[in-house]
Amino acid sequence: MMEGRPVKFRLLEIFAEKGHLWNYEITDIMANEYKDRKSKYGQQATNWDLIELAASGFIKETDASIDENKRNGNLLIEYGLTSIGRGELERLKNTISPRGE
């Protein structure tokens, strides 16, 4: 429903659908759905969106790790949707009409 909508709306929906996800999993999903999220800059923008959603209490960090293999020592963070985020997503679903309507 939120595909093509503002990125943060879609991020909340993805967490509701898939549960806990690592930041690199989210950046891959967003790169497939939003063409401006394919570049390195776009991937970093997604990471900043995740940080903002966590700071707002809509998602929370559930695990963290240092990737010694594929991502050359990068910090990996797993996030999950909070009850506040779930409530906001429900409010958005009742407020925002699907594209084309």
C-alpha cells in the first residue's frame, strides 16, 4: 500500500510485514523500490531515515554487530517496529489513500 509513498512511511510498512531486519537488508529493499536509493548516497540516506525513525521511537535497535567479512568492519544494526511505530503506521494507512485514487 505504501509503495511509492514517502520513504519513511514505506519503511514502517516493511518492518510491519517482515519483522526485524538488518540495516543492509533494508537498504537493499529500498534500492529495489526507489530508484534514487540505488546509489551509495541513496543507501546512506536510507540509513539516516532508519536513525531518524529510531530517534522518534517508531523503530528500535534489536541487535548490533561489526561485519568483519562482506562490509569491511561496518557497524550492522538490526531494527524492529515498536508499538508506537505500529500505531503510526495504522494511522497513516487510514489517512493516506493508495496511489492513483
